[in-house]
Amino acid sequence: MLGVIWSILTLPIRILGWTADLLSRLTGLGIGFALMVLGVAVGAGPSLALGLPIFVLGLLLTLRSLG
């Protein structure tokens, strides 16, 4: 019985935590995807040596946000 009451009382705090987690993952996913696109664009154009690390950084950020 005490567990049910505790679950009900802490529900708003858990919802806020889940929302913050979701927003941070979506932000990381968006920034990572943008870095991947920027890395491919820079790598295809002026400088492959600069585009490849940007792409890898974006890829790592995207994968971390998904997992």
C-alpha cells in the first residue's frame, strides 16, 4: 500500500525527469545530425581533412543520443 502511495506522490517528479531526458536526447540527436550533414558537405567540398572529424563527431553524438 505504501508503494502505491509513493508512486502516486512521485509521479509528477518522474514525469518531469522523463521529459527532460527526452528533450536532451532530441537536442543531441538534432545537433548530431546537423554535424553529420555539415561534415559531409565540408568533406565533399573544400576539405576532407576537416569534414571527416566533424562527421565522426556528429555520428558519435547521434548514436549516443539514440542509445
